[in-house]
Amino acid sequence: MFIARKTSTNYCSHKCNNAAYKERIRQERIATYQKEISINTEETSIENKEFYTPPEVAKLLGISRASIYRYMAENIIKAVQFKGKTLVRRKDIELLFENAAEYKKRIPIEKAPITDFYTTAEVKEKYHVNESWIFVIAKKHNIPRTFNRGKTYWSKKHIDAYFAKKAPDPDITEWYSTQEMQEKFGMTLSAIYTFAYKNAIPKKKEGIMVYYSKKHVDIAKGIAKPEETMYYTVAEAMEKFNLTRDQLYHYVKWHHISKIKKGKYTFISRAELDKLLAPPKIE
């Protein structure tokens, strides 16, 4: 017994404190050793069993449980389903190796050779971009290129695929240039960029000129009313139901909600999403 000076004091002296610390470390080492022994004993007992559960088969073969369930579904591994339990015979696992097909060396998949190329001038002319911009984007997205007689040639397939992702919605036909938005709404360039980002305004780029969808800008500014469509854009659905993008896609996937894709934009069925997420009507 002793009188402690602080509420955090557990021992009467430094000597007792050290002794308690050493005992605590000793007990932790004993617990770790006993845990290792129990694991080894469990593995030994698994090897001597005649019937296994799927997790035990996975541990015995050293592969994932998902693979075991897939093999059972494909009838590669025979299993018996009881009420609340599935069992596999050890004999059936051994038969897998006895009746295994002859081993065949895996041949790596050969990549298709790149044969079609654009010159830098052709990319500039087709997509209205600057030469320096092409080199920056190609480096960032690992677009294959080759050199011949001092000229750079770009993989046609990869260039087209990149610009296809960046293509504007084909249904949008009217656009504001940044200059027109500055004049009409009295906005600075930085204000335009912030406004377009916050309201997810579709845009397209032609050379150094950037254009924004007239319809979306007018709706965001309150000049025009949104049309009642059969689909939500991702941004509209996120805002209406207060969801993150991941949460929205989770609902769409697991509840099989219809969606369509136009260019790089995804549209989700308005009726199906409303039925799932809209609050019930109180009578």
C-alpha cells in the first residue's frame, strides 16, 4: 500500500514499475507462442480430416475461397450441400490430381502490332489542337509513337480512342464561347471556369477556344427551364438524392436500373430511380 501523488501512478517505485513491465512483456510473448501453436495444430488437424468445408479446402490447397466456390459451381470439385453446410470429400480432392489433364505451358497473349499512324500535322488538323499539347497528352496517357526520317508518328487507334472519350454530347448543338459568356453574363474567365465545374456544364474544345453548352448554362443561370426527360444525368441524380457518385452507381448496379451512354456521358432512368429513392407519399 502506498499514497500516490498522481491518479496515473500504478506502482510505488521505479523498481516495481520495471518488474511489472517485464512481466507484461513476458505474458505477451507467451500468448503469441500459444497462438502459433494453436494455428499449427489446426492446420495439422485439417490435413487428417476426411471431409472439409470450402474455407478448409481453400486453406488446404492454398487458393482463395472464391476460387473454391467457383470450382464447385463448375463441378470441377464435387461437393454436397446440406442444410446450412457444404462439405467436400478428401478423396474427391485427391482425384482432381489423379485425373488431371496434361500440363500445357501458358502462351502469353501477343499484342496486335500497331500499323496505322497519324503524323503530328494530321492530328493537329483533325482534332484542332496545338503541337505541344499533343506531346503533353501523349506522354500523360502513354500513347504509342514511332519516328521515321525526323517525323513523329502517333498510333491512330490510341489517338482516336482518347478523343472519342473527350467528344462532346452529339445531342448538344448550341454552344456559348467564353467571350460570349463574358459579354452576356458579365463574368470573368475564372468565374466561368468555376461556374462550369460546379454545375457540370458540358464543354468542348476546338484549338484554343472552349465552348459551353448553351442549354445547360441557361438552365443553371435560371434563364431557361429544364426539359422533363426520361433520364437523369449523373450530376442531376447526385444532387437530387444527395448521393456520392459511388453510392449512385451502387444503386444502379444492384437494383438493375436502366442506363444509356452517349459519348462520355451516362444517363440513368428517371422513373426507375425515382421509384427506388424518392420518399414515399404521405396520405
